[in-house]
Amino acid sequence: MGRYHRHGVESTAAIAGHPLHHMLVVFPVAFLIGALGTDIAFASTSNPFWAEASYWLLIAGIVTALVAAIPGLIDFVSIDRVRNLWISWTHMIANLVVVGVALVNVGVRLDDPAAGAQGWGLWLSALQTLLLLFSGWLGGEMAYRYRIGAIQDESPQVEQFHVEVDRSGVAESYDRRSGSGRR
């Protein structure tokens, strides 16, 4: 079970206090959004390389999404605070929908990646990207606003990294009405 702290709750699926889900989600996000980029490249150039790249990015995105879902699901089932947040449920459902859309997207490209990319492929990639942006925003809310898996380190060692920045002179060097620097 995740331990509650004054400033958050520990992730159950973690290595040395670092949440695994947070580390792994970058891969499916990059692969699935990358598929939109390669679909746009294919639509612009008609080079079949880009359609093939989209196909493989989608497969990599699905596989890594399923891998990232494992620690996310472990945290979901083992931490009461996570299950009690509507954001957690919406984040999980949105991610399942993203994987479903990506599976359909692979399906339309299965026989011929170029034909699939010319048909529904680009639109499905755009839809999954929009859903990922929404779901990622929800994941960020859970991590940064609700401090799920993102606890504040209060150990004495953390003070060695603390830096105070004096910003008192910054406002005076800029004209507040125009936002431009004074000369």
C-alpha cells in the first residue's frame, strides 16, 4: 500500500521511491503522437516509408502503453486515494480508449499501411493524440495537484539542492505596460 505523507502519497509500484508509471508513460505518448507526425509526413510526401513508420509506431505505442498500464493499475488498486478521485477513473478510461483507438488504427493499416494512412489512419492518429493530451493533463493533475506518486522529499539531504534566487531586480528592468526591456 502507498504510504501517505504530509505532502502526498507514495506510489506502490516504485523503485527507490520513484513511481514506475510516471517513468514509463513517456514511451507510449511519444510513439502514439509520433504516429500522427509520420502520418502528416506521409500525407505531405506520399512516401510509403512514413506510412510504414506510422504502423510500427502505433504497435510500439500499444505495447508500451500496456507495459505502462501495469504499474498504473497497481497504484490504482492499492491506493484508496487514487480510486477515490474522479480524475483517476477518467485518466484510466481515457487511456483505455486511446489503446482501443490505436488498435483500430493498426487494424486499418494491417494489409497496406499506405492505404490505411490515406483512409482513416490520419484521423485516428489525430483522435488518439487529442485523447492523449487530455489524459496526460489528467495524469499531471494527479501527480502535481493531488501529489499521487509525487511526494515532497523532507530528508536533510535534499537541502543541498535547494537554491534561493533573488528576483527583486527583474521587475524593474522591464516596462510593465509593454513587456519590453528598458535601455
